[in-house]
Amino acid sequence: MRTLNVLIVEDEELARERLARLLRERGDLVLVGACRNCDEAEQLVGRQPVDLALLDIQMPGTSGMRFSQRLRELGDAAPIVVFVTAHRRYACDAFDLQAADYLLKPFDRPRLERALEIARARIEARVAPLSPQQSLLPANSVMLPSEPKSGASGRVLVRDSGRILIVRYEQIDWVEADGRECVLHCGHKTHRVGGPFTDLVARLDNGRFVQVSRSSLINIDSIAQLQEMFKGDLVAVMKSGDEVHVSRRFRSGVMDRLAS
């Protein structure tokens, strides 16, 4: 497994030290910096590569949101971002910035582990070697048939280290678009599928799944609760603990589906 370079940007000393301690306990991560503000972090990013940035949002000087926008200007060299904050109200903005996850303080170790797993999946998708048979798909991707097959509409096949696993639709909690691929969230595991998000939306059973934003689709049976945000947006809290943004455009469709 590839070792990832991780950066922490957190102005609260105790929170910064706890997060650093949890990361150092993992053998697959290297903590390259634990910065007090975004100005320090920007200097560090300019000196060495960073795969993953764990960013607080409200800090003196440049905010975590603004710093995340700057990081995106690095293109393919930009680190994947996970926001770590005590404020729920920034969740919608975080998803607009394509953050891998949004950790609400206080969080426990399992919740951090899930965020790191999601971030690693995105990072590995950038660098996975391709074979002629895989075209644009990474080595351990989810394989969907090019056309729906009779009797096979309720499952997908997952290629995993030389094995082919069966993932049934009811095991999928939610789906997010990630460039030319999608990420299937199945409990604490994630799988990747090649192809446009719109194709995947068309394939999944409309009776079970509902689209909640331009880039997310959720299994209504996996929703634990809906939390209202400002400006009419919602956050769907999944039974797994994941939080998925529900945009105003899709809110009525989600509510109708839940009420039916």
C-alpha cells in the first residue's frame, strides 16, 4: 500500500495534537506538517508534495475554505481535502469544493478512519496503473455491463485483487461522482465504477435510489435522518454516519420519495 503524505491545518493546539497522534499510529501515512494556520501550510505545500490535507475551517487569517480553493489551482498536484470542523453550516460549501469528507468535531477514531479510506480511494484513483483491458479504469474498480442485462439489474461485479466480488444494490448506501468515475459507498467500504455518473443513475433501481445533487445518489433505505441547513438545503445523515448534501433542486423529489 502506498504511503501518503498528510498535512494538518488546525489552529487549536489540543485538536491539532490529537489529530497528529491518531495519524502517527497508522503505518500507511506520513505526517509532513501540523500547521497552525493556512499561511504556514501554504509555505509547506510549496516545498514538498502533499497527498491529503486535513483542514479546519474557521482560523485566524485565511479560512480553510479559501485555502482549499487555492489548493485546487495546483491541478493534478493538489492534495485531496478533508475538512475537520465544529461547524455543520459549511457542509454544503465543502461539497461544492469536492472535499472527500466533512468531519464534525468531536469525532471518534472509526469516523476518522472512514474519512481516510474515502480520501485514499480518490488518491489511488489518480495514480493507479492502467492496462489495455482496463482503459480508464483503476485496477480495483467496479465493473458494470455495457448494457443492462435481464436478471442482473440488482448487482454489480467488483474486481478486487484478482477476485470478482458481487455487490448488490441493497448494499450500496450512496454514490458520488468523482471525475470520470463514481465512488460506491457500502458501509465502511468504497468501490469505484468507471463511466459517467448519469449512466449509473439510469442503471440503479429508481424505487430504491434517489438523486440528491448533481453528483450524489442515495439509497433511501440507508438514510438515518435529514438535517435542515440554511437556504433550503438538507444533509442526509446515513446509517453509516456519512453525511450527504441534498441540494434545493432535488429536495422535493427526495421528500416525495420518502413519503411514498
